[in-house]
Amino acid sequence: MYFSDHRNINLSNLKMFHSKMTLLILGQQCDKGSKMSFQNPVFIPGPTNIPEHLRKACDMPTLDHRSPLFGQILHPARKSVRKILKSGSAHVFIFPASGTGGWETALTNTLSPGDTVLAARNGMFSHRWIDMCGRHSLNVKVVETPWGEGISAQKYAEILQQDKTHSIKAVLVTHNETATGVTSDIAAIRHAMDAVEHPALLFVDGVSSIASIDFRFDEWGVDVAVTGSQKGFMLPAGLAIVGFSDKAMDATKTATLPRTFFDVHDMAKGYANNAYPYTPAVGLMNGLNQACDMLLAEGLDNVFARHHRIAQGVRNAVGAWGMDLCARDPSVYSDTVSAIKTPSNFNATDIVTLAAEKYGVAFGVGLGDVAGKVFRIGHLGSLTDVMALSGIATAEMCMKDLGLPIELGSGVAAAQQYYRNHSMIEQKVAAE
């Protein structure tokens, strides 16, 4: 038995079942009048498009998850995640959950009821992490930040400077706020903490940045990094991936917040025996292992450059449309998602609805404070210039259909010009 060779097993009956189910799903969609097509790429900021190779890697026969064979998936995956985090020492834990589970892992393993944490609210996902802190009886010092702006390292420094008793135990930062298309400067936050010699832990939500945007766990002094399988790793949702520093692991020894499912010590004991403390998502773990191989084979610098190039083409298209991004300054533009503002008297959600119903393409709706004010184009994971152009063209058709003053082809031409003049050097591309 060899897990990587599962495609050589006779699965004709299973394939027939899958074919029938696909036809059934498509039939149900047609009955309901939906035009969504599985052949079109998605342009939501996660879950992202799944390369066929990774889809097949997740679709594997059952194996004993307490056998040495599972260890051949588990340990290489953890080692590769550590490389993608750009760390030589991070303790990597992979839970069968979403990024939200990663948030909870960070909090419950390192903090105690009544502890104070510092967090900025500059979008829906930073808001949700703050909400989770409150539900775990933590005292949250919130820095209210306009949606569309990055997190202010200066404001963090001022608050930490005033904390003479070091009551703030952790600083929370959302690296890439998916709701607004804003990327904050983690290095600047770490510099602010060090400048005032504050010992708080640094927690970073990297769900929509890690494996797509440069992330430097060791260099930035990150104590807990959180991400998920469904974005830069190009897999289905279902894995919460976290990295802990030695300092964070030391904090687990005194933390008293209750934890069971997300206990990193239980997980570490399982790893020592090639296992989990409960049943793992074996297929997703196999997919993660091979996703890391694809990313590392492409080269992380090439991965980040590809994301930047595709994102800049989208941004150039937005400019050609005469529209603005929710992100207020180029210094915080996200290379994984663009939140595009529409006129004040227009419901941006109509673009998303029409794209799905008429053209079978998925864009992201506005969330929270920007609901109805923006629509989002996700440009991360398994994506190429050509795929991005199809999304830009679809957005143009939708806006034209809905009466916005858009010239068909304007955004596409702007993106084409950029892609033509900024082609990548020959490389193995993860999106193949």
C-alpha cells in the first residue's frame, strides 16, 4: 500500500458515483435557475481554486491514521509549512478546523481569563477575532481603525508605552484584512513592540496572506501565526494551520483558559506517535503535503511575485474603470484581494448576484461596514494572468449590464498591458 499511488487503484465504481452526483448537482442547479458553472474559476478570496493535482491528492483511499504510513504524510507536511512560514524553529500544529479554529488555538493555549490583549478593528475578520476574545473572558483593548486603513504601529507603540505594568499579554494583528483588501505591516508592529521593550506575545492572523504574500515568522518575531488550508494552500477548507514560537510554547505552561480539542500539548503527544489525539483529516493532510511541495518547487519569491503581478493587473483595471479601492493607500494594497468601491447610490452586491446568475462566476460580496458598498475580486492561490483576465472581463460585463458607466474592454486592456510588460521568468507555476 502506497498512499501517493492511489490513482492506480481500480476506482471505476467510485468514479461512476462521482459522475452521477455531479450530474445530479448540476441538474438541481438548472432546476433552480442557477447558472453557476464548475468550469469557471472562482474570484472569491477563499476558498480558492483547487488545482487538479491537489484535488486528486485529497481524494484518496482510507488508511490507518495511527500507522507509520500516516507519519509519512504528517511530518513532511509540518516541516514544509515551517518553511513557508520562513521559520527554522516554529512549532507547527495542524487542526481539523478552519482559520477560526486557529484563532481559538492561539488564545486558549497561551492566555488566562481576565488577561488583557491589544487588537485593532479595521475590518470584519479583525472584528470577529476581537469578538472571540470577549467570549473567552479576555479584556480587549480595541484600537478602532477606519475600514480601508492599515493597523497603526504608532498607535500600538503609544498604548504599549503607557502599559508600565505589562498588563497587555498579547498583541493581535490581522495581516491581510480580507473584507477591505488591506495588508498591514507586521514588521512595523514588531518594531513598535521592541522599541518600548514590551514583552507581550505577537499573534498574527495570516489566513489570507500566508503562502500568497511574504510572511516572515522568525524575522518579524511572530509568536503565533494562524492560517488555513483554503486560501494560499489551494485546498478545500478544513485545516487550521498554526505556528507557535518557543515563547508561545512557554506561555502554554501557565495559561488557564479551557481547551480540549485545540490543546497543542495533546497534539504534540499525538505527533510523537505519528498520530493525532483524535481522527485527522487524512485526505486534506495529504493535499497539504503536496500543496507545500508545489509552492516550494515554484519558489516562495516567485509565488509572491506572481500574486503581486496578478493583483496589480486587477488594480490597473479598477483604475481604468474610474473606480477606487476600499484600501485607502497603495502602501496597504492587498496582493490577494481587491475590494472595489461602487457609486454611493449603487448596491455593489448586485454585481456579485448578476455574475453568478448570468455568467456563472463568483465574486465576493462586501461584509460588515462595507456591505453593499464594495464587491471583491479574490486573486490568490491557483490563479494565472489569463484566469484573472476572465474575471476582469466578467466584472465589466456585469457593471455594463447594470448601467454603470463602464467601457467594455477598458479594464481588460489595462490589465493586459501590465501583464505583457511584467511577465515572469520561466518557472514552474503552482497554478498549473
